[in-house]
Amino acid sequence: MKYLIVGLGNPGLDYYNTRHNIGYRVLDFLVGKSGISFTDKRYGFRSEIRHKGKTLILVKPTTFMNLSGKAVNYYLQKEKITVEKMLIIVDDIALPFGTIRIKTRGGSGGHNGLQNIQDTIGDLNYNRLRFGIGNEFHQGSQTNYVLGEWSDEEKKNLEPKLIVACDAILQFPLIGIERTMNFYNNK
């Protein structure tokens, strides 16, 4: 059984260490733990993990954040995966740093990447793992904050949060989204 795990972000070294690229960072951490790597494919960097009889197709879209729907739709179709077996990893300024919230449906919350996915696939009922990046910015400087690099304090505390996010990703295909949500939303 296959699952699509998509980490949102922007390609290129200029964006790699930014808060907005947490989706990329989570998948890079997961792949690094597995000893495999990503391959540059159509609309994204792709990797594949087998975990306890499940196949996880990991994708980091190269369409840039605001056009993420193009890559998501392509891989849903190409891999013949239903929306229910997809998980999107995304940054969220409404959550404190490192907080994880898993949801099964909902709006974009003002996130352009999620909005583009919803517009492209025509569905609000998809799974998402929201990774809190905090909101330590002054009014009017949200873009600079989101596209800014992690603070030294955040860098020191990022790895344990990445571990929790990766554990949640690996549990999703094994125990289902509801149980994963119930367990990890309380951490």
C-alpha cells in the first residue's frame, strides 16, 4: 500500500534554512535517518521508503511554495494514491515553535501553498501536519519572518522536533490518521 508524503518548501540553497521550508527539512531528516536520498524528478525531489510493509513516496515540490498543487496533483495521479493516503507537511505561524498539529481537513489558514493545493486538487479533505514556526515578528514583517532563517535558539531545539514529526509520519500509514492525530497532537 502506497502513501504520499509531501514536504512543502522552496527549492534552492537561499531557502533551505528558512522557517518556510520546514516541510523540506522534515523530509530531509527522515530520509537521512533511512540512509537514502532524493532524486530530482518531474515537479519535485522524490524518494521512497518502505516501512513495515508500507511504501511512502516522499516528495519535495520544486514548483515553489505558491504552486505546490501542481506537484501534489501530479504525484497523486502518477502514483495512483488517493487523497486520504496523502500527508502534507507545512509551516504554521499560528503554532508555537515545534508544535505539531495534524488535521484531516480544513481551509488553508492563509497559507498560499495549501491554498494552491486545494485549488488544484479541488478538495479540502486532505491530511496535513502543521509544524509550528511561531509568530515572533512585528506587524507587517510576516514575509521576512517566514522567509527568514531560524534563530540560534530555534536551531538548537529543532532536531528533537524533527524527530517527533518524523515519528508521526511513520505512524500515519500504520495506525491511521485519527490515531496519529490523537497521539501527536497532545505532545
